[in-house]
Amino acid sequence: MDSKPAPIYVDNAATSFPKPREVIDTISSLLGGMSLSPGRSAHRYSLECSRIIFEARETLASFFNCPDSSRIAFACNVTEALNAGILGLFGTALHPGDHVITTPFEHNSVMRPLRYLEKNAGLTLSILPLSDEGEVMVSELPRLMRDNTRLIVVNHVSNVTGSVVDLEEIGRLKGECLLMVDAAQSAGVFSIDVKKMHIDMLAFTGHKSLFGPTGSGGFYLREGLALQPLKMGGTGSNSETEVQPDFMPDIYEAGTPNTLGIAGLGSGVEFIVKTGLAAIRGHEQRLCALFLDGLRQLKNVTVFGPGAGRQRAAVVSLRVKGKSESEVAFRLDREFGVMVRAGLHCAPAAHRAIGTFPAGTVRFSFGYFNTEKDVATCLRGLDMIAAR
Ligand SMILES: Cc1ncc(COP(=O)(O)O)c(C=O)c1O
């Protein structure tokens, strides 16, 4: 008899699982139902694909309160979107000698392109400090801003501690600076309104809380702002010229798009709209509070990041005294079926800031499809591992 414990997936910050039924149905019916190359041919399959992509673009635009869906460009994930933004602004709105402000909670998909420009293109970088509660001190923004500050890049929700940055306050304080937001962990759980928050560029990934498949994502770019495109090639438009089109979204979407991924992402966002963002957030918040409550009773467990009373996402980082992070993760999976992620979560600066570098933490990230029973199993597993 198989004695493996039932799987409990609490690694939703890496990618969400399971996906809603609607997303699976959309993808499988499309894959079996038609060719998937939009905007290139005049036959019915190609036209139908164009319509599907247009609808997904409209769904995302409305979800982020973006007034014009052509300001949404699809990419293969938030890493590609952030690179398109950070590297692409260089030469349009960013120039050698300019100053950029960011946070210690940035993922390497922000830090690496920024550090690259700092080293190779004369950009200077300042990092906002953290408060005693481990939250980004947005109030310090005016102190860090200089005459040549052109860009502020922030991770909305930390993928290490679950702490949340107040985007509206940044929007109020930023003055003429551009605001670029990494919404990898927040889109689909927290309300994001690009107009109200004065966001100039919003980068999102499809496969986390937006419930799409891997390989999907994109960005919103405010009207009037342009990027140097990272890729050039076929767009199905302006094919008579050897020059990349200069209009959105085509300028940033060279190559046959990921029609399946985009359709799945559109379905994921429709699922969120139907379910209600507040219901999703409320459920995740309840699970997180339950987990944090239970953790307080456990011996030998240290939790990092904001407490239950603070605004936070359902991402919890912890350490077990005397055990390595990889051992805890391995035993949770093998003995209790609990799948978590151990290590640095591609955010070394965040771990330096909270004092957990270089070993990192064990990260639990709950999603909409987790249950209270899952939380109880996580706590039981941790308790047993920490006690032994
Ligand atoms: C805050 C943050 N930014 C960026 C990324 C990169 O996401 P992707 O691999 O989908 O590009 C992640 C994923 O872990 C993340 O949590």
C-alpha cells in the first residue's frame, strides 16, 4: 500500500496550484480545437485567436483599471516584463547619471537589471529602509529623492515576508518620478488601480495569483511613456517595413504570442472577477491569521515579517531552531505531504534586510484553494519537526 501522505501545496508564491477548472478547460479546448497563431493570417482560426487575445487584453485592462487595453502588452512572465521596463526605459526616460530608488524587498528580476545598469550605464541607486516591523518605509521617500531621481521601482508584496507596500502613498509622494510596480505577488489578491495609484508601469505574471499557466504575464504602460523594445521581429502588422512598429502593443510583442497562455490568463482573471477579489483576499487572510496564531504556540520556530495585526499577504517565512531550511522543507514534504519552498526565494537583498542571509527561510504561501485543514497539517508537521 502507498503510505505517502496526501499532497498539500503551500508554495503558491512560486506558482499557484491548482488552477481553476475554467482555466484548464479554456487551455485544453483551444489546444485541441484550433491553430494558435493570431494576427498573421486571414483564416478563421487566426481571426478567432486574435479575438481571444483581444478579449484577454480587455479583461486585464479592466482588472487594473487601465483605460485603454492597447496599453497592456503580453510577455512570458513578470521577469520579462520588468526587464522590458527597466532596460527599455534606458534611452527613453532614463539616462546615464540618473538616480533610481527601490526597496530591499526586490526580487532579482528587478535587482539584477538595476544593478546591471548601475555597473554598466552610470545609474545610481538608493534603497528605502525597513521599519522595526520589517516594512518598507515609504515615508523616507522624500529624504532619498534627488533632483535627478527619475524612477521608483517597488515590489508591491514581498515574496519573502508577505509585507505590503503602500502604493497609494508612493503615488502621492513620487512627484515627477516614474513609478514601476512589480505586482508578481499582489495581482489577483490585492486591488490594483493604475490610475488611482499613479502607476506608470505595472508588471504582472500570469501563473501566480492570476491563476494563468506558466509562460504568461505582461505589463501596463502609461500613455505617453515609451520603452526601447527588447525584442524586434514579426508582429503581423506593418509587414511591409523592416522597422519595428512604433505603436502599442505590437512594438513590445514581437514573435508569435503564447496564445494558450494568454487565453488561460484571461480565464484566470475572469475567475477572480467572478469569485470576487475581496472573497479571495478574505480567505487567504483567514488562513494566514490561523497559521500565524498556531505558530505562536510552537516552540523553536521564529517567524519573520509583519505580525497578524498588520497588512500582509499569506506568505510566511520562518526558521526552525537547530534545523536547516532544506531539511525542514524536505521533511515537511516527505512526512506530511506539505510542499513549501526553502532558501533565498530569488530575493537575496530581502534576506539580507531581515537577517536571514545566506541560508534563507522556509516559506509557506497559502492560496485560494487551501483549506483550514491544510493549515492544521502544516502546523502539526512543523510542531513535530521542531520538537524532534
Ligand atoms: C516579487 C516577485 N517578482 C518577480 C518574480 C519572478 O516571477 P516570474 O518567474 O514569473 O517571472 C517573482 C516570482 O517568484 C516574485 O515573487
